Amino acid sequence: MENTKKRYWRGIEELKNEPDFVKNAHREFGDAPSADAKGGEIFDGTDSNRRDFLKVLGFGVSAVSLAACQAPVKNTIPYLNKPDDVEPTIANWYASTYIDGGDCSPILVKTREGRPVKIEGNGVFNTALSARVHASLLSLYDNEKLKSPQIAGKPADWKAVDGEIMAGLAKIAAAGGQIRIVSNTIVSPTTKKVIGDFISKYPTAKHITYDANSLSGLITANGGILPNYNFANAKTIVSVGADFLGTWISPAIFSSQWAKNRKLDSSKEGNKQMSRHYQFETIMSTTGANADYRATYKPSQEGLVVAALYNAVAAKVGGTTISSPAVKVENIEKAATDLVASKGASLVVSGSNDAEVQKVVVAINSLLGAYGSTITSGSSLNYRQGDDASMSSFISEVKSGQVGAVIFYNANPVYNHPKGAELGEALSKVALTISTNDRADETGILCKYNTPDSHYLESWNDAEPQSGTYSFSQPTISTIFLTRQAQSSLLKWAGQNADYAAYLAANWSSKLSGGYSAWSKALNDGVVQMTPSSSFNVPQTGLQDAIASIAKNYKSSDKLELAIYEKVGMGTGSQANNPWLQEFPEPVSKACWANYATVSLATAKKLGLAQEVELDTLEVEVSIDGKSVKLPFLVQPGQADDTVAIAIGYGRTKAGKSADGVGVNIYPFASFVNGNISFSNVGNVQVKATGEQAQIARTQTHNTVMAREAVVQETVLSEYQKNVKAGRYEPTILTAEGKKSAMDVSLWNGHKYNNHHWGMVIDLNSCTGCGSCVVSCTSENNVPVVGRQEVINRREMHWLRIDRYYSSDAQAEDLSGLEKASANPEVVFQPMLCQHCNNAPCETVCPVLATTHSTEGLNQMTYNRCIGTRYCANNCPYKVRRFNWFRYFQTDDFDFNLNNDLGRMVLNPDVTVRSRGVMEKCSFCVQRIQAGKLEAKKEKRRPKDGEIITACAQSCPTNAITFGDKNDPESAISKILAIEKEGRAFGVIEEINVSPNISYLVKVRNKDRAAVKEEAKVEHKEHS
Amino acid sequence: MSHVVSPIREKLVSGGKSYHDVTQDICRQVEGAPTKEWKIAFGISCVIFTYGAYCLGYTWWQGIGVWGLNKTVGWAWDITNFVWWVGIGHAGTLISAVLLLFRQKWRTSINRSAEAMTIFAVLCAASFILAHMGRPWLFHWALPLPNTFGSLWVNFNSPLVWDVFAISTYLSVSLVFWYMGLVPDLATIRDRAQTKASKFWYGLFSLGWTGSAKTWARYEYVSLILAGISTPLVLSVHTIVSMDFATSVIPGWHTTIFPPYFVAGAIFSGFAMVQTLLLVTRVTFKLEDYITIEHIEMMNIVITVTGSIVGIAYLTEFFIAWYSGVEYESYCFVNRATGPYWWAYWMMMTCNVISPQVFWFKKVRQSILLSFVISVVVNIGMWFERFVIIVSSLHRDYLPSSWAMFSPTRYDIGDYLFSFGLFFTLFFLFAKFLPVINMFEVKAVMKGVSTKYPKKQVAHKQIEKEDTKIGEEVSES
């Protein structure tokens, strides 16, 4: 068909079909010059048309907005050559040893991708670790340590430092100048050998050992060693001022021994016997808080109490009594009766550092036949070896300019010795001063040479915590800074091969039968038991001289006296720059981030100090003979009247951001008795208010349980023996079908747990409140540190807290009376964490399902989904949920470990770091549960009981926490619950029917019921 | 809707106003230049708003840690303010919907500003919903929106989700209701407009209102329907808000009395707020003839009645706390009255229960000054009521170990000020640019044209003389 369609031309060019036109025909403006023709580019704008402009604009806008949306780039650098034993995401465990001065514990170190992230106890010896050991992990990543050796405060290299030091030492040695090595207790036999080598090179050298928390007197009284106490064998324990569950010698191990006799079993044939524990003390210590009977004395009465106890015991067993001034302290007679009754299984310990007092204690223990049963014969403990007298004479030597060179071997006497200030001033008289401390601390800053020692996790070492038991350290990470082990330094300066690892290996290969392979095995296991090298005989005491000395030094007075004590977390202050420890609430006072002056309520009234309200208190000035400190005061129930107590370990000035200026240094206030440091001062103690307001950061401000039986349930042993349900509170409701248990009436349908059902049992009877679990949890779960101000704002983030309640004398109806603690209260500790309720009130209220119930009974928190309404926290009856009020990491307001790259290396890579605005809480260590299940799945089996364990349960020195699968009838938790369901097991406030997955076991005190009532009456009278 | 007013009733509009006077009186504010009083008041609101916005901005930037909340007291001023504002927002709908259904003619001169107040109050409340979140930028997760997370939905068990529905429904219905009511008056202003801009804007928002019989008829249908929809909302919104507390396990929150108690409290505080604002508007805009002593008295009566209901609720809570024998519950109430927050409790009791009782005296009821003072006192009391319920219950719950105190920071206060700034800025904008009194409804209740005087023709003529257009509109209705 012919095309009849009309055609129009755009112009003559189209009709002619000119090539130039055809080329541009597709263009909107056909005759426009083409880009090619001009050779321009759209992006340089030389030849752009409208469309190009829009294109560029569109691209530009989207590119800019996309670029703005991009998250900051973080590079992950893969291994170029992967180390053989490092598998990403797989943890490696190494046996090692925690060593901090005389404190040492065999440990297992969990490392991930080459960095240590968690410390656990080494089961070969004793898994019990204190909070300080768990926290010491963070000290590894402290970026305020010295990053290289220094000469006169300026970074130098090791070669230059070694050269100058060796020249200096040679010069002094040649001139016959005195050389001193000053250290705290050294538990490492090989280190001692190194020091021996050094001394043989420089014969004028002498090794001075002292301890900040000295037990010099105890050592003297026991013939030069520390007795190896065994609390596990003791049926009656009397402690006079020894805080053996909190700070004394080796508290974690003592706790585990002590707890062995506190375990009860409600089954018919189960154990219903407990040890009885008497505590006499000035302050309310953790140990006193756990004692069955507790009485107070003033520091000036300490010797008299011991003497009175000796007399009471001697009178009963027919020993020679001695004449000593009378002392009015309760319970001495009763304690003596019980001690004698359980003769052969009795133990008396004293925290005194006065050798004469300790001699009387030795005499009591001899009378009671403690040697060989509660004090292990033929063995000694090595945790403290300090000699106060030699330290004092060293300080006078320095002052008189007799010392030519001094090496401070990881010791900081300028800070932590009572005469530190004198020493500091006199140090300029010493020609050659060297410090191996990890930082330029109070002592290090005064030394010409700082040759920083490596952290123990970067080091090779060995330790002998008790004679015959050796524990080994191996590095779990290469040195982070340019540090060198102090042993290597000493070897180097002694002109030997500076390789301490080789030295150690050679030493042990020769000692162990089996040579180098035995050494390898020993390193692998971490602990080796050998026949004790030291023999121990019952020391002979000059009792009469001791009594004479006591009569001279101890006189009861009405004057105000100062008691100096050690806090469970902070200790001597050696780890003061560790924010985990700074934020660790003291078990009894629940205070952190400072020390403070504690007084009893009666004393506070006498001094005209108003009792603190919540966290607000007054600043007081405590002065003795011209020395004074200003710090807040705190009313401490259970403290001896007319005493004021202040903790050591604070008031650091050169430790780092977290420690400097926190609290006051009380070491200079310690006095000397018989040449030994006495952690008290009975001089002219004055306490007066400065008129300034002050605050103490405390995690708990309400001290009593307000007679709420559903929260804490307790009984006494005699009642429990009659009825295993004694002390239980079982609420019932009257229904149409008669009385029913409150827990049987429910609107809930319940959950089905077809596979696992995780649960926990916490024995209130063996929990000492030591807080090891708190730090362990912090470490495992990346719990942020929030600092003093945020603790004051009541926002500490600890997933696990330990509630501490004092008893009150008031009747249950007297609500305002119930708020006041007794003058000498009974104390109960209650670890409180997410109860993983089966009918969880938090789960129903979350608008976005960020907190839900797992099929295994866990209450799980999905951080990503949380929008932060905090409704769940409000609706939690246990108040265990923690909110991220701020961004706690990489924020200058929270300048702790999470604010620097090194500090963040401590983070557990298996646990999310929570962002601002989300809720968090205990997860029952779900990462461990998942890891355990995966491990079992790989082996095609079910997880075995004990294989999956939460951090808190794992680190409890007394095994008060049992975690496991309630669906597995063979698990430990099922077995306990099967028995204790009809015995001591209860859920906290279970009547509101949230059905918690944590059961608590009733606390049982080994006390006479009558005595309890009578005491309460007496105290009540005193009060009113 | 017939506008029958009983002949024995007091006139609802005094001063012998004609329809034209009404139009003139109300439009004067809209059409004239801003008055000095308005400028000062608006200026102050803007300053407060700016300071508040800074505080809120800082709160959002830093995190809500800048508030005084803690691990034990997870809600304090944020939710107190939220509930307080929502409560205030109840009066508007009550006045316009419930009173409309009950044929309460006196509502006509106050319903417009009451509704406006409702909307602004709900906006203020909504600002606290956003502000109280830890991660407010994810607020939309509380809505049941389709998402890429699979079957991830909101938790329909959570009263907070119910809250989201309740508040958003309430806001949208109130907004529509208010706007609907504005349309005829906007048309009046449009028709009187002198400038191009106001012609355009009022023309735009009056939606081409013609004032024909058909339009009026449709208008009446819609307002009745909306009144019907709004009425249950008056009861449901605060009931649901109360369930935030009532469904929890916390002593002092876990109470079945909360829904009626909260609704009564909401009406109580709403009326008090309306009273406060009206008394101010009345004086500043010289509207004494429209907002008469009669109005003030009626409002005072409602305040006394609802205040007494609230008082009974307080006493009932105490009785039940004792009668239940639950140790935590009874401690909670003893603690409220005698614990560390006793002052807040007694503040609440004095302001809410005791102070409105003075309205039993007619003299007081008719005193403008006392009415104003007590309306303010009531709102202070109602703020403390929410503070007492939230903070005093939370701060000492089951475990004494976590007992803690709450004290506000400058950001708690600043963010509260923000809501005041927002509220008053919006309210003054409203007062300037929109008719604060519902002109056509007021005209409808004026005795001059009521059925009492059947001289419709005369009236009609008169109207034609004065203002043909408005006369038409009114007679149509």
C-alpha cells in the first residue's frame, strides 16, 4: 500500500538528509553543538546543557547525602601470618599466676585473639579469687603506666638506662656504698634467687621487705613464718580483729575454707551442723558481718581482749592464767566456752600487728590444740614476709645518708608506709635511685631511673603461696609498652643474661624431676605441689613478757581512737588506678570512689555530727598530733563507740586519672607499737565538722530490710535442726477452695521449657558479700564504669549487686523505727541480679518487644530493639535493670577504660557494648550458655552439668551460687532444689507471682535463739 | 441542632449584643494589629520556648542522663508532665463533644479555645513521649509499621502501645473536630478580609465554605458524628494512660481504681486549665460579655465536683491499702503521707481536695480573682498528684536496698518549661490569628434570635441591615 501519510520536515536540512543533521537528529536541539565537537566535559562545566546540569545536580545531591550517611570507617586488619595457636573467635586459656606484692593466686587467663579478657581461678589449686584478682585484668590495659624507661622523668631507651645504672652501681659498689633493694613481699622463689644473684654481685646490697598491710608481728610471734590456717577444720572460730573473709592474708581461700562448715542440707540425713564464728573487732568488717556473734572493742583494748580470752580459755582447760587488766567486752566468756568445747577443732586468729599480742594468740591456739588441725603443721603461708623493723631502719639509714643506691622493686613506700613522707624527703640524699614500679608513682617520681616492670600478665614468674605449692606465670600477651620484667633488669644489672624466662626455665628444669618437659607440663597446669621446704613447729612464746608488754601498751580509755583498715576492693591502693576497683562497692558500707571516716551513731551524736541523709553528709577534719585530713563521715552501725575508722588505699597523687585525688591517704596516721606498724592510733584524735557539705558515693543507702520477710529469710541453727523450714515465709491466700499458697493462684499460663530451663540457687548462708562475683561479672559482661558522680546519681551499672541489710531493733509495725539499724546489727548479704522471672513483669510492658522470654527460661534483652522507655525497669520488682543514661564509651565525660583504645582491649568480644539510651541487665551470661551448647552440639551430646556456668557462679569463693539446668534431673541445681524446695529454698517476694528462676536458701545463724532476743532487748534499751 | 434556650435562664451572652457586635468583637483581634499585651505575652512565651528548646536539645544530644532519674526512679518529671498535659487536654473534648451531646448551651463561648488548648496540651504531652525515650530517633518502632525485620511487631500487651494508639487517635480526632468547627468562622473572616494575604490564607482554610443550607446541614451531621466519636475518647484516653500504672506490679501503681480516678482527675485539671486561660483571655480581649460570670460559675461547679471525686479516690486508695493487708501497698501509702516525699503528698491533698471546696460558697464561685487563683492551684495540685503517684511509688518499692531519692536537675525543669513555651506560643498564635470564640455558635444561643421571640421576620430584617451574610448563616442554622 502506498504510504499516504503526510510528512512535514523540520527544515530543508532534513529533506536533504544532510549528514550533519542526521548526526544530531536525536537531540532536542538538533543543531546544538555537540559535546564531542567542543571536547568539553560535563563535570568541568565547560560544556553542560540543561540535562547534564540536572544529572550532575542529582548525582551530587545523592552522593553528598550518601557520604554524609556513611558510618566512620574502621579497619580490621587480618593476620598476614596467622599465629599457630590463635583462631579468631576461639578463646585460648593459659594457666598463670596473679601476683601483686604478697598477694598471689593461681589463675587461668582467657585470651581472645591474643589479648587477655577474663581471669578465672585455677582449679588445680583453689578456684577462689578475690575481687582484686578479677579486676587486675584491667590494670594490664592501663594506659597511664610508664610506656618506656625514664631517666629523670624523660623517656629513654633500655640500653642507655642500663648503661647509666650499671655504671652507677659499679661506682657505688667500688666505693663500698650501701645498696638497698626495697620490695613488698616476694612470693616468687626464683625472683628471690635473682635478688640473691644481684646481692652476690654487689655484696653491699641488702634486700628490705615490707608490706603496706604489714603482718610483721604475726610473723615474729610464729617464729618467722605465717601459720597455714585451715578454717575448714574449725568448728569454733574466734577472730580478734582479723578480717579473714575480706582482707586478711588470703581472704578468698579462707572464705572457701570457712564456707565448708556453713553448708547445710535439708534432706533427712543431710548435714545440719555448722561452725560457730565469733568476731571481736573495732570496725564492721566483712568478716564481722558474717560472724554468728560479734562484739566490738576499741583499738586500745585489742591486747586486753586477747589476754582476757586467753585467761578464759586457760581457766577452762586448766592452763596457767595470767594477770591482765580487765576489759569489758561481750561474748569473751561464751567464746572461750565454745572454743574449749570444740577443742582440737578450734581456731583463734588475730589481726593485730603487735608481736606480743600474737604471742598470746599462739598460746591460746596451743591450749586449744589448734596446731595440727586448724593450723596445718609443717607448712606455712608466704603471702606476707615484710619486716617493719628493717624497713624502719632502712628509712633512718636513708635519712642519715648512709645509702648509696636504692632500687624500689615494685614498692611504693613513699605512699604506703607511715614514714613515707620522711623517706620521700630523704631520697635526694641517695645517689642512685631506681624504681621498677609500673608507673611514675609517688616513689617512682622521686627516683632518677624508672625501669618499669611488665604487668604480671606479660611476665614470666613463679610463686609459692604456701610452702610446697608452686604456681607459675607465663605471658599471655607480649609487652604492651616498652617495659621489661624487673627480674630481667636485676639480672642485667648483675651482669648476667637478662633473659628471665630462660633463667626461670633453667631453675625449674633442674628442680622438677623430669627436666624441661616437666617444666612445660608445670607451665601448662600452672600449679605444682612439692614437699614443703619449710618445717613448722609450734612456736614457743614468752607469755609473761607478752602480757607485760600488753599491760603497758593497752589501756582502756574513753578517748576517741583512730582505727585504720583495709577495704575489700581497694586493698593497699596498689591498684588504685583501676576503675573497676574504684567503683566496687565496699561490701559493708556499700561506698565506693573514696574513703571516709566511719563512726558509730552514738559517737556521731557525741561529736555533734548529724546522721547522713541518703548520700549527703558532712565533711569532717580528723586530726592527730598536728596531722589532719578532711573527708566525709559515715555512720557505720556495728562500729565500736568512740572510734573513728578510715581506710587505707586512697589519696593517691601519682597513680593516674581514676585514683588521683580520690579520698585521703591515711597511712601517715598509723602508729608504731613495739617497732611494728599498728593500724590504729590511740593518740590525741580529734574529729570536728568543717562546715562543708560532702557526699559519699554509695550504691545502697537504705540499710534495713524493713521486716520484709519475703525479701530476706533467716533463722538460727537450733530452730533449723528442729524444722528445716524454720524462718521460711510462706504467704497464703484464702480462696473459695480454702487456703492456697500465693504462688498457686495465677493469671499466667506459664511457659513450656522443652529443652533447658536455666536457673540459679544462691545460698545466703555461705555468701560472705565479698563481691568477687561483682567484678567478675563486670569483666565478663563489659559493664561500664560510670564514675563517682554517676554513682552519687544512683546510676551504677553493675548487673549483679550485693544487697546488705542490717537488723533493726524495732517492731514490725514501727515503720520509722525499722529504718534505723541496731547499734551492733546482724548483717545479711543478698546477691541481687536479674531473677529471670518466668512471669516477667518487664516483658509484658515493653512496647517494642525488646525484652522477651526465651524457650530456656531466660529473660533476654535485645539491645538493638530497645527504644529506652524504661518501663521495664520501673516494673521490675527487684530493680535490677540498668539504663544507659549516657554513652559510656568513647566519651570524655566518662574518662575510664572505655575512653581509650588500650582500655577497650579488655572488652569481651562475645558481649555487645551497649549504646546510649538502651536498657541492660544480667543475661545469665547467655554468651557462655550459647558457647557451651555449641560445644556440646559439635560433639553431638547434651551439655553436661557444670560445663555451662555463669561468671558469678564460677568466681564465688564459697560456692554460694549454683547455676544449671533445672530440666536436667542430674544437675546440681536440680538436686539442691529437690531437697530444699521443702527446706530452705525461697524466691524473693515470690508472692507477687513473678516466679523467679533464682531461688535463695535461708540464712542460718549459729546463735542461741534466747540470746538473740535478749541481745535485741538490751540494745533496744540502750537505744531508747 | 436547635438552639432552644429556656426563657428563665440567664442570658448566655450579656451586654445586649447584636450579631454584628459579636462578629466585630471577635474578629477585632484577628483583623487588627497585635495589641501590646499580646506582644508582651507572646514575647515571653517565645523566650521560654527558646530556652526550653535549648534544654530539650541538650537533653537529646547528651542523653536523658542530664535529668535526675536513676536506677530506681526511671520516670519522674517526664511522665508526670506527660500525664499532666494529657489530663489538661481532656477539657476541650469534654466541653465540645460531651456538653454538645448534653445540649449544654453555655459551652459555646468557651469550646473553641478549650479545644485549641486540648490540641496544644496533647502536643506538649506528645513531646514528653518523645523526650522520655532513650533513643527518641527510633520512636516509630512503637508503631505497628510494616518493616524489614520479618514478623517483628509491637507488643500489644504493653500499655505503652495502647497509649500510642490512644494519644494519636485523640490528637487526630480533636484536631479534625476543632478544625471543622473553625471553618464557618474562617469563612466569616475571609469575607471580611482586607488584605490579599489574609484573603488567601483564610480562604484556603475555610475550604470554600459558602454558608448554604446544604453546607450547614452537612456541617451539623459531621459535628454530631465527630462528637459521637470523641465522647468515648474522653473516657478512654486517660483510662489507658492510667493503665500504664494500673497494670504494673509496683505498689502504689497496681490499683484497679485508677481508670475512673484518672478520668476524673483529667477533667478536673482540664477544666481548671480552661478556666485559667479563659479568665486571662476574657480580660485581655475584653470578652466579658461572652465569657460571663455564669460561665465561670459553671466551670467552678465542675471543678468542685471532679475535685471531690478525686478526693474520694485518694481516700479509697488509702482504705484499700490498709484493708488489703498487703504490706508493700500499705507501706507505700504510709510512705506517701509521711515519708521523704510527704510534702508532695500534702501539696496534692491541699491543692486538689481542700482548695476546690471553697466553691461551695457562691461568692467565691463568682469571684474572678479567686476562681483564677484556685484554677492555678488545682493545676499545681494535679501536677503533684502525678508526681506523687510516679515518684513516691517508685522510689521505695519492694527491695529496700534499691530505695533512692529523685531530685530534678535544671534540664528536668528546662524541658518542662519547653512544654509551657510550646503551649503558650501556640495558644497566643491561635488567639491572634483565629477567632477565640465560636462566633456562629454564640450567635445561635443569643436570646435575640432564640425561639422565645418568634418575631423571626423582624429579626431577619434587622440582621440584613447589619450584616446580610452573617445573618444568613445564623438563620440557616
